Amino acid sequence: MKISIGSDHAGLPLKQEIVKHLKDEDYEINDFGTFTEKSCDYPDYALKVAEDIKNGNSDLGILVCGTGIGISIAANKVPGIRAALCSDTFSAHACREHNNANILALGQRVVGVGVALDIVDIFLKTKFQGGRHEKRLNKVAEIEAKYSK
């Protein structure tokens, strides 16, 4: 499985820990940066990861900023992207199983490394359940299409 990952400067330390963890688990990684602590803008990295997912270059994505809020909002502006901000393992499981989220957003200032890595593992290993959830996602896609014109 190929994972696309990105962060702004505020999320860099957690992103580095996640990249190390993913490599240890033998995931293929597209790392879009940032690679320094110099101040930068989270929408730039959200867009790179979201486009990588949308274009089929990676299977799932992970984004990190200070809170995870801004970077998830930016990613969700790309049609077809379902970025979910998670701070606990239950949400990570549910966002994949029920919402078929394709990007996980995390907040460096919100979750510790240990919890973040548990969230990442659950997000990556949980499969979309389909069924009744598919109908709901189709409705979300209709809303997106209506306002993407």
C-alpha cells in the first residue's frame, strides 16, 4: 500500500515519527514535505497530498498540522477527498469503516506520538464496510457535485 503524507512546520515532528513508523511497517511513502521547521502554509501540503490521492498515485493519505483542523479543511476542498480529523482510535476506525475516509488528519499539538501511531495503524488497516454507508457517501458526493460547478 502506498501512503501519501504531508505536514506544515507545526506538524513536522509528528510527521517524521509517522514516516519512520510507516517505513518500519514496509509501506511505500510519497512524502510531500515540509522538511524544515521554517514557517509554511498548510494548504500547500494539503493540496499536494489530496491531489496525489485523487490522481490515484497513493492509496491513502496522512496530513499533520498543529491541530489537524486547517489541513483537513483544505484537503476536503478537493473533490473526492474525505479527510477525517482523528484524535482517538475509535474515530480512526469509524472514519474508514463508515465514511471511507481517504486522508487521516492529525494534530501535532493534540495527540502524542504513541496515540498518533495507534490511530495511523487503525486508519490504514480498517476497510470500508459499504452497505448502508455507500448510500450516505453517494449523498455526500451529490452535495459536492452541486457546489463544485
